[in-house]
Amino acid sequence: MSLWETISNSYLGYFNYILTEITHPGWHNYFYALVVVSLFFLILEWIKPWRKSQSRFRKDFWLDFFYMFFNFFLFSLIIYNAASDVVVNFFNNGILSLTGFDLQASNPMRFWPLWAILLTGFIVRDFVQWWTHRLLHKIPRLWEFHKVHHSVEEMGFAAHLRYHWMETIVYRSIEYIPLALLGIGLYDFFIIHIFSLAIGHYNHSNLTVNKYTTGGILGFLIGLVIAFSAFETNILPVDVGIINQLLVIAGCTILGILIFGPIMKKLFNNPEMHIWHHAMELPAERKLGVNFGISLAIWDYIFGTVYIPHDGRDIPLGFPGIDAFPHDFMHQVTHGFQSISKE
């Protein structure tokens, strides 16, 4: 297939995909999954906010709301979907032509059970994202783009989705190749991505939840993945009905409370931890940032970048010079390029 055919097919395919997503609600519908997960955290923030002084629609909420759909849908239609297909095809064909070895065809994960593929893909993706996130803080040019995310001054779930589209290119370019080589397909990536989306919403939310509750929530999410994956793919040896699905979800929720509850705060990222990543002021020895975890907290504990002096509920957020940083979408997405042009 030619380069032009790859690009045109990607654009057309993604355009049709978006139309189908909006017009055909379903369990594997990313558009409505995004809406449902977002509404879930919005309602929780309204019912029991951590920072009670914040308004229900906090500062820049509607800006973040626009970022949510731009970064997850419009940008993919404009650039990313076609570009990613071209890069992956180029990489796969390049390895095959140079070595004669088909990495994907030789991958033993093709024969693994679905739960093992999902778990491996989730851990690998999160580890790659953790290192990529550190690069965004360490490399000055990347930091100018990453400032968009750190321009949040009042934290809420939708702040998770305020980031410059260049981050999509950086993250996906680095993470996609190892996932593709592992044999993570689109269906697998969908499940991993929705799970990570929920954790990211939680990390940025105006909530504080005890460790046993978060363990139960994790168990609930795992139960959803198992129940609906079994229903859609028939991976279980028995016929799965709605009652069995509910029993699986309930059982996983209880196990989450008992097993994950005691270690939840050190295993997964959480609002009390992530608030410090957005802190306006940090110690001099931590000037390049702290708590880089996207979903898992363990990487920060392993590599010594964890920093939680107290719960941080009311600390100022942002970065030095945030008062001069643009507050509208168009100026925010051009800021990084303007900074580079001035060098």
C-alpha cells in the first residue's frame, strides 16, 4: 500500500469511525465511554468535593471540556490517526526488510489469555508513559508544550484532559511501537485506555477517598473489564449472562477492598499524590517535578521521585510565571511554537 493510500484510508476510516461512535452507543463505544466516565466523576465532585470552596463549574472547566473532545477526537481526525499508521507501517516494514524477522508474527503473547495481555499492556504502557512524562519536564522545549497542562489553577477531573496536542505525538510515538510489538490490538488498547482514562480522571478530581474505597473502585473496574470482555469474546468456558456478569463485578469489588485496599495509595496514583505534581512551589532539589506517575504510583516510589509532605488540598497550583501564560485555547496551543521561535 502506498503512503498516500495509507493516509487517505486512515482519514476516511477514522471519519467513519467517529460517525459510528456518535450514532451507535455501545459497550465498546469510546465516545460514550468518555462521556459516562466524565459524568461519573463530575457528579462525585458535586456530591462530596475535597475543596468545598471550588464552584461546581470551577475555573476554566469549559476550556478543559473542549480540550477533552479536541484531544481525544478532533486531533486524531486531523493528524494523529493517519500519522500513526504511517509510522507503524514504516517501522514494521523496516525491521522486516533489514533483518527478515517479523517481530509481531513471532510474538508469543498472541497465544496468551486476554487478562494477561491486558495486564502486560497496561504495565508496559504506564512505564513508558512515566519516562515520557519525565522528559516533558526535563527537556525545555517539551516543557513549553507541557505548560498547558500545568496551567490548571483549580483542580478537577477534566484537568486531566487539558494538554497540548504535541503531547499526543510525543506520548503515542514512544508508547505505540512497544505496544504494537507486544501484539496489543485495537480492542485490547481500547480496554486499557478506558481503564487508564478513569484513573486519570480520578487523579485530577476534586475528591479524596480512603484507601479501602479506592481498592473497591479498582476491583469494580477490573470486574467490569472481566465481565464485559467475557461477554463480548466468550473467553470463559461457560455461557455468561447478565446475572453472572453482576456477580463477577461484585466479587471483584469485594476482592479489591480486601486485597488492594491496604496498598492502594502506593500502588495507584491518587488526588493527594498528584496534586503535588501540579504544585506552584517545590523544593529546589525537586525543581524538575515530582510524582510523575500516570496511573501507577509505584514508579515514583521505585525511582525516588515521590513527594507527599501533606495532603496538599489547598496548595497553589501552576508554575512560576503562570500569570503571563495565555488563558484561551488558541494562544495556549501556539505558545510552545512561539517560545521555540524566540530561541
